[in-house]
Amino acid sequence: MDFLEAYQQLVLAESESAVSYTLKEAFLALRQVAESNKCDDSNELF
């Protein structure tokens, strides 16, 4: 998830003119899904 951390920092640091607020919201929503799936996958191992 290091890539997602770095990408999130870059996306959120950009001004509104470079990266729209809607895109930032979408990225964060996708990030939440990725994190929740990561937790779900680890539970299946046990």
C-alpha cells in the first residue's frame, strides 16, 4: 500500500485547478474500499 500512500499525498496536495475535488473524493472512496478489502482478505486466511 506504499504506492497508495504516496499517490494519495500527491493527489491531495494538488490545487483544485490541477485535481478536481470530485476526483479527490473518488480516490478516497476507492482507497477506503481497498483498505476494507485488505482487511476482509486477511480474515479469510484464518
